[in-house]
Amino acid sequence: MIRFEGVYKRYPGGREALRGVSFHLARGEMAFLTGPSGAGKSTLLKLVTLIEKPTRGTVLVNGQNTARISRRGIPAFRQKIGIVFQDHKLLYDRSVFDNVALPLVILGLGPREIARRVRAALDQVGLLGRERHAPITLSTGEQQRVGIARAIASRPEVVVADEPTGNLDPELSLDIMRLFARFNEVGVTLLIATHDLELIERFGGRRLRLVDGMLDADGDAAAMTGS
Amino acid sequence: MRRWASLHVQSLKSALARVAREPVATAMTVLVIAIALALPSGLRVLVGNVSALSSGWQGVTDFGVYLEPGTDEARARALAEQIAGRPDVAGVDLVTSDEALADFRARSGFGAALDALEHNPLPHTIVVRPAGGPDSDLEGLAAALGALPDVDFVQLDTEWVERLRAILALAAYVVDVVSAVLGVGVALVIGNTIRLEINSRAAEIEVVKLVGGTDAFIRRPFLYLGFVYGLAGAGAAALLITAVLALLREPAAALAALYGSDFRLAGLSPLDASVLVGGGALLGLAGAALATSRHLQEIEPR
């Protein structure tokens, strides 16, 4: 589903954020992307979401080579990916409903279908009944869950999350991670960047550890704690 | 089709909501647009009025045929009848020298000075009313009358009408140029307003791009916003012109009455009004299109 082949990313100014990263995340797999800050986690996610393109190497998402996607093709590409942000990136002048509905409106769905899917997404994150609320009246954890509902509302096959629990206390963080694990159970491919090692200790599954722009380790949580 | 329509209804609603959120700033913008549109449109209406007035004067091309001094009155009458018989003459009026003198005495107030004259210095005059319309050969008629025996000279007083027409044509041209310049100005004002709106909504645009919003989707509400500004500005301009013309109507009628005319100031015609409002809306759309094409690409998620 997500395949990196010898990917380098050099930013203008010469800083090399990624240096020869290769991995493959299969359909339906869930992986945590870890590493110290500045190791290239954000850059890697930006390459997946086409905010950036690789300097060298190949990034394949959904079978598409991102280097071959033109500016005009980016919206259609992003419509198939759910993105969760550390700072939620909600629209604070709109209701919870309208925030979650945004990707569905972009897809051009009818009002009835949009209402149905928004409620389904809010139900999954446990916020059904809050549609009419303004995001600002919700707690940080709830706002993050609205952001997650928005990411999954269009039922994307791939969801990427950049530090989704960055601002949350351990209890709420665990909730969010359990939510992601549930999506994974129904077949969604997930790539979650986090520096919260304690949290992912409690989850099994694959870990990609970036250090200094290179993949330091790739394997099972269990195997890695053993090493 | 219904989805497409509902997307557009949504964009229009969101544009109106943005306008409603800052009523004072919106009112100022709309007023600037209204004044910029009202100026050329108002001038156009005024030039149209003066043109209508001057075309009313088209028939007033009577001219005077002055006879040689000393021509006797019987000869003058004979000449008047001869001229009246011409097919290109609608009618004549003979003003004898005595009548002219009496008239002059009554109007000028130089009665005492005239009494001092030994004889009447004024000639007999035949006022000729040509038959033809504006295309008729007035110059030719004047020349023919001037060649008649005992005619001193013919005064064809159409030059000032020609000059007025030329001035009006120039004024109409100036109004066209001013309209074009101010039209560009309105598009730029709206474009700038949209640019500020885009900047203030950069975060939102970024989010919409991240969840896969196409350029058209992002552009649409801003285009509607420009359209609404243009429409509202042009509507306000139409009201402004109508109000000013309503204020001018009474004084203009009073002035016309002094000249014995029943001239009435014409307002903005329905056609003018729809051209103004439609043009305003199009200018708004153009300004918004300019701003969105230039500034939306600058906002990319980082």
C-alpha cells in the first residue's frame, strides 16, 4: 500500500531529512513510525501525503508513483488518504458536523449520504450527538477525535497520522490508539508517527524507527524490545 | 446536476455568510464599488439627457433672410411668398422693419436712443422654416435664398448645434473611457478584497487542500464572493444614480420651464440599470478570478 524505495529528501538549503529509506507497508497493515524529533518522521509522512516529493528514490502509495502526479492530480490523490494532524487542523468557524463533512462535500456526495456518513464516523470516535457543537467547545482529546472522524469519513484505505497523541495525556492517548487499532481491524492501512514509545509498547505490530534520516530498525515490537 | 447545484448554493451561502460577518467592512467595500460605478453611469445618463434635449432642437434651424435696406414692403411680401412656394420650405414669417423696430424698442429699453435716429436702420427680415429633416440640404437652401435679388444676406444658425453635437460626441467618448478605467478599478478593488479574504483564510484553504479539495472547489466561494460584491456595488450604484436624479428632477424641470420647454430629466432606464448591475457582477467575478488565480496557488500545506 505504501512503498518507499531508496528515498532521499533534501530540502533547499542542503539539509538531508531522509537518506535512503526503503520499506513496504502492505494493505491492511498498521505500523508506528518512531524516532527522535528531527529524525525525519514528518518528512516521511509529507512524502506519503504529497506535501513533498522525494529528491531521489520512489514513493508508491496506492500503487501510484507520487513523482508522476501533477499539481492537478494531487486533490484526487489526497481524497483517497485520511490524514490526522497533531494540531487537529479543524475549522473553528464551523460545526463538528461541517468539519467531518468537509471531505465528503469535496467528493460531491449528496446531503443525505453526507449526513449518514458523518454520523457513522462520529459514532466510531464516540462523539455522536455532538454534531452541532463548535469544535472550540470540545476538549483537546475530543477535538482530536473529530479530526480522526474527518480522516475516516470518506472511508479511505490508507490513514496516516502525525503525532496524533502529541498533546494528550496518557489516558486519552491510549483511547486514540485503540481507535486506530479498531480501524486497522476492519482493513484500514495505518502509518502513525509518534515519539511516545511507552504508548506503543502496549500495542503489538510493526515499528519503523528513523534515526538521522535513515531507517534504524524495522520489525515487530516484540522483536525490537528483545534486541 | 442536483449535487452540482447544491455545491453552488453552498458556495453562495458561505459567501453571503462571510459578507454578513463583517457588515461595516463589507458596507465600505460595497460603497467604494458603488461610487466608482455610479460616476460613469451617472455621467452617461446626463450625456443621454443633453443629447435628447439637443435632438429636440434639431427642428429649430429656422434662419433669417435679411433684405437689402431700402427694399419696400410690397417687394418684401412678394419675396416672402416666393420663398414660401419652394418645396423645401415649410413656412415663412415676414418681419417688417417697422415691426422689428417696435419689437427691439420694447425689449431693449433703448427707446430714447432709437428716437434719435432719423430713419429705421433695421431691414425687413424673412424668417424661413425649412421643410426637411436633419438630412435636408440647409446649406444649399441658404445659398439659393442668398442668390435671390434684394436679399442682403442669409444667416444660417446651425453651427452652434453642430458644435454642441461634437461636444456631446466627445463627452460620450470620455464617458466610455472613464467607464473602462473605473471598471478596471472596480475589478482591482474587488480583487484586492478577495486577496485579503484569501489571506485571512489561508489556514482553512490549507486544510481543504489537505483533505483533497480541488482548485475549483477552493476557488468557488471566492468567485461567488466577488460576484456578490460586484452585484451589491452595482445595485447600490443604481440606487445612488436614481436618488441623485430624483433630487435634480425638480430644478431641471423648473429650468426647462423658464425656457418654455417641457423637458423632463430621464432616469436610469431598465436597460441601463440591467447593464450596470450585470456589468458590476461580471467585474466582481473577473476581479475574484484574478485574485484567486494569483493567490490560491501560493497557499500550499507545509
